[in-house]
Amino acid sequence: MQKTTTRQRKGTFVLIMIGLAILLFIGLLLSVFTGVASLEIRSLVTHWLSGEYSKELLIFQTIRVPRAVLGAIIGANLAVAGAVMQAVTRNPLASPQVFGVNAGACLVVVLAIVFLADIGKANLIYFAFAGAILGGLVVFGFAASRGMTNLKIALVGMAIHLLLTSITKGIIIFNEHISNVLYWLSGSISGAAWTDVQLILPWSIVGLLLAIWLSGSLSVFRLGEEVAMGLGQKIARVRLLSYVVVVILAGSSVAVAGAVGFVGLMVPHIARRLVGTDYRVVIPVSALGGAVLVTISDVLARLISYPFESPVGIVTALLGTPFFLYLARKKGREMV
């Protein structure tokens, strides 16, 4: 009976991964062929085979494809970061957005742009890491006073997020030479290039592989610290490595795309609803699900005010805000 159940779970997992992979492929195609400039597959293939560069092929190779790839990577990063946070804190409301990680990273990145001239995008990622750590520490510092509950951490996190975001916007407004950063701050991957993909990809690979390596420990973690210790888990090491994963994945994403919110909140919940609470399964499903969500959200962002584009963060916020309110009302005091 147990073998049959295990086979059924594996079969369900495979089917879900195949379904998500198909959705991602469709999302990538829509991303590549959606925009003001119309692209035709036949024309692209003809020019590519002949080695003849055309305007359409240039747009395809240097604008549309890197944007689609970057969106998928960022979606996977943020979804896995949220899954790891929800597991290690045993808080269903945890995510990089809700816990101030994204806002902290944005603030420090903007400060670096203002006060350090010609810093270079490659170096901004380290400031994003520092800001992600700062934002998380501030939230936990305030939430820890007089007892810490799941709902309290979430409410403090959103308050700190709004505060840090307001400070960041104020800095931008008083420094007009960086006013174009406001668009990035809302979470945008328009203007993405292969250099952005090259910048984030190594960090994403490290963070995602580390999350997969920790997935077995995270599954035990959700049973409680005492149980985890009884099963031989090194609590301090798992928690530290989990926070490193969150900082790497969320910080690198913010550095290239700004604050794309609520992906890390929504996707892990959907993943657990589909495949259960085994994080060895939840992590890969979250990664694919996050990639699908951001890729399709970016397509919708181009259609909201067509032919003008909107930041993808607007679409994820429209989806995520009611989801967060629902969780805060129904599950805010439950354990993951």
C-alpha cells in the first residue's frame, strides 16, 4: 500500500513538472513574440539560416530572448527564496517581499547609485546582498519584542517594507539624475540584456542548488525544532544556510530587476497544495512555478497599456495583494 502511494506521488510530481514545463515554454514563446515590434517565425528562421542580420533578428536575439530568460530566472529565484523562508520560519506569510528583504536590498542599491559614482551593475549585486540582510534583521528585530507570532512578523514586515520603500523613493525624488530608477524600483525587466543574465545566472545556480541540497532538512524543520534536533538536524547550520539562500536569490534578483513582489508568497503555497509538504518536491515545483508566473506576468504587463509597457511588479502585486490578505485572514496564525 505504501509503495503504491509513493508511486502515485512520484507520478503526480512528474505530471506537474511536465505541465509546468509546458506552461513555461508557452510563456517564453509569448514573451518572445509579444511587443510593439512584430516578429515572424518564418522571417527569423530565414535570416538566421542565411546569416543575414535584420532588424527583426536583432530584436529577437538582443532584446526579447534575454528578457524572457531573465524573467524565468527571477521568477525561480524569488519563488524558491519564499519557499525556503516559509519552511525555516514555519510561517505561511513569509516571503522576501513581506519580510523586508526586497525593500532593504532596493534601498541600499539606490544609496550606492547616489553616493558611489560609476559603480557598475556588477558591483551593485553585493550592495543588494547587504540590503537584503539589513531588511531582514530590521524586521526580525522589531517583531521579536514582546513575543513573536507569524501574523505579527508579517505585519511588521509589511510596515518596514513600506517605510524602506518610502525612504528609497524619497532619495530618488531628491536626486533627479537617477529618476529613471523609479521604473526599476517597481520591478521591471524591460531593457534586459544578456549581460543581466550573465550577472544573475551564477548566483542563481549557487542559490538554487543550495536550496535543493537543504530541501531534506527543510522538510524536517517544519515538524518543529525539537523534532528536527531529535532527528539529528543541525538547527543553527540549516537556519544560517537557509538565510544565505534567501539573500543570494532575492538580492541578485533585486539587483537586476528591482522589487518584483509576492512571487515568493504565492508560488510556494500553490506548490504545497499540489505536491504536499516534502520540500524535496516543493523546491523544484516552486522554481518552475515562479518562472511561469513572472514570464506570463511580464507578457501581461506589456498589454496593460499597449503599446506602452508597465513594470512586471505591478502585475505580480495585483495578483499577490489579495492573496496576502486572504492568508493573513485565514492562515495567519497557522503553521506551515
